[in-house]
Amino acid sequence: MNPSAIAIRAADTRYTRLGKSIMRATRRRFLTTSAAFSVAPAFSSKSDRPNIVFAISDDQSYAHTGAFGDPVARTPHFDRIAAEGVRFSHAYCCSPSCTPSRSAILTGQEPYRLEEAGNLWSTLQAKFDVFPDMLEAAGYQVGFTRKGWGPGIDNAGGRTRNPAGDLFADFETFFRQRDDSRPFCFWFGSKDPHRPYEKGSGLRSGMNIDDVRVPDFLPDVAEVRSDILDYFFEIERFDRELGAILERLERAGELDNTLVIVTSDNGMPFPRAKANLYDYGARMPLAVRWPERVRGGRVVDDFIGFADYAPTILEAAGVERSPQMTGKSFLATLASEESGRVDKSRDHVVLMRERHTIRNVNGLGYPMRAVRTYEHLYIRNYEPDRWPAGDPPLYAEIDYSPTKRYLNDNRESPQVKRYFDLACARRPAEELYDMAYAGQLNNVAGRDAYRPIQAGLKSLMEAHLTRTGDPRMADGEPQFDAYPFFRNTIRPARPDL
Ligand SMILES: [Ca+2]
């Protein structure tokens, strides 16, 4: 066993022991503090308080729904929520990695504020308030199915259950056992379209490979097109399951008093997408429907960050937000009846990444921060000597896939090398992209004409990070690389990429 594996195993044991004692303490704490999550007087009866359905796919980029204009992926149920509700064109996950993204959703805080939960596969300490606990303390019934918060070990942080609520086999089981005199909040956490895929499933389902829009950072070849179809196959499966939940609510007469939010946690599992701060890694589908309060048929262009969900959901439920929360409710925007840019202060979003997998030499992460505005994307890479997609030769931050294999097998070809380097090569300490000028492929950082813009974006980003307590803005080395990684995969099991 290599030294990192031993260190991690030791950390596992320490955290398990720690977890048990914290768990007991937390149970007491929860019982004594739950009354603090009070219900506002105006929302005292069930009819004033909506049910909430939070439907989240796993690894889906913003572009891949019918409502966002994709010509192949068929998502009639997402499209319905968008048509009868509000579609947000500029929603961004705080961090393009499952655990930190979901941690931000649940806590209403940026993941860099959440210690271990800034990383994949660690824990979310019980000291961080999560909206399902707060709703439950205010009388809601809360449940989830499949993938809630995670991956990680919730009880290592002193929790007694997944931060998304109590686990149920499916929505139907939850819905049948509920007390219908009280509202509920249900988290539908699909594992689609996370890899692995059944190779060829998209083509076999009848999708037209000629109609695939290949993103500009991937080579336009049959292998990649077919891989994208397999990804679409799972997006469509998520959408059908969403449809079944909507149909069940409609049949029970509960749909129109349900706040339905449909989104994803991070972008498509392809090179230069997932685990990157470019749009295909961090920009998310988002549609919200609540006809009793929200006029439908609108597209809103305000920037929404994932720390904004918890304050929005709590406000809709009439529950006071936690003082820990740094996100901002967008309920007023939902209720405004306006389209386009509604809240003018929402003109940018700040993004981050710390450690994703642990498959690099010494198990180090690839720390990044970024700010996205309508016109630009500025990225700061704090450790440019490390490898953004993981160390060669495995580049293990990129999920195994036919697309990754194609890039690797053809990396010496002049047509493919550029794409391989976009995903895998080292990156400079600063990147700046001008949306009007070759989008997110042409780094213009350091060019004379862009110096004032670059400086302005850096200071906008750092002001936000400082205001919200990012350890990277404080003195001393941040601890993200020292937190435990609760999975025994130090090296990828498959050496074949
Ligand atoms: Ca994910």
C-alpha cells in the first residue's frame, strides 16, 4: 500500500470515531435548536405553504434539454416546467463536482465555506444548517430518493441521516405514507446521466446521430457523437421519471401548490466539461414551476448560483433562513412576472473547485476560482504546476469514456492534439475568455487590450471571496488537500483509460 493510502485509511478511522461522538452531541443539539427554525405567521396553514419537489439530475450541462434548444435530447417534462414556469438561462453550480455542488444547494453557502464539503467524497459537518432539517422543524415532511447529498460519509460529520432528508425507495412510497394535512419537501436525486453508459444505447433508441451538436471543445467524430447520444439516453430517462412524479401530483390534485425545481449538479462527464469552470462544467439547466405564485412562460437571464436555492425554498415555505447562509433568495424574481434581466444586481456568479477525485500524485486537488459575467469568464488557477485533468498518463479526473479514449489514442494527430490539450494540458495561472471572441477556447489573459477587464474581474471575484470567507483569501495554507477522502480508490482500477 502506498503512503497516501495509509494516511487516508488512518484518517478514515479517526473520522469514524469522531463521527460517533459528534453524532450523539448533534442529536441533542438538533432536538434543542430545531425550534429556532420558526414558521412565519403568514404561513401557518398548509394551504399557504407549498409542497416542494427538487428534481436533480447528475452530470447534465445546461444546453441539453429541448427547452434550451437541443435538437436531439427529448425532455418534454422539463420543457413543460419551463413553459408553465420560469426557465433560468444563467444558472451555475457553485462547484462542478457532485459533493460540493450538492452541499451548496443544501446549505445555502459556497462550498469553500464548508470545510470538508468543499471536496468530493468527504463529509458535511452537522454544524452546517441544511434546508431539509429546517423545513422539517417547521412542520414539513422531508424525504429523498437515490442520490441526495454525496458522494461522501454523512455520519463522519456528526449527522444521523443524509442531509437531503429521510431515504425512501421512490416518490410513490414517500407520497403514500405522508400525512396529507402537512406540506412536504421531496428531493428526487436521479443518478442519470452519470457514467457509465450502455454503449450504443442512444443510437439504438432511435436518436439521429447526424443532428448531434458537438461542443466546440470536442472533436466532431462518430465516436464522440455516439457517446453524446448515450448521455442523452440517460437524460431522457431522468425526464421520464420526472414526468411520472408530476403525473402523480397532478392526479392527487397537488401539482399546482407544489414548487417544482428541476436542475442538475454539474456538467456533462466529458473532457473539459465536468470538473471544469467553463460553461459545460458549471452552467446548469434550471426550470421552476409554481402556478399559484409564479407566472409561467418566462425566461429569466439573471445569474443564479446554487447557494441561492436554500434561501429561496425557505422563503417560499415561510421559514426564516439560517444566519449562516450566504446565498440570496430569488423568490422575488420568480414572483415578479418579468422576463429577461429582472434583478440587475444578479450580473455575475462566482465559481470554485478544490479537490475532485484523489487520483493524482500525493492526492492533491486542483484549486480554482472564477467569475462569470455576461461578457466574460475569468479563472484563477492557484496551482498551475499541477494537472487540471489529473496527472499523466491517466488524466483520471476525466471519467472513462469512448470520448476520452478517442482523445488519448489520437493525441499525436494534428487534428486531435488541440482537443487533447484543451482538456488535459497544464493551464496558466490566469485565464480570461471573451464570449464575443472565440468563446471559451481562446485565452486572452495578459493581452494589452484586456488588462483593465482582467484586473476588474479579478477584484470583483476576490471581493466576493473575501466577503464570504474563502480560506484562499486568508493568510495561511487552506486545508482542502488535507481533508479525508472516504473512498479507497487511490489509483484508477482500469489502466486502459
Ligand atoms: Ca454529478
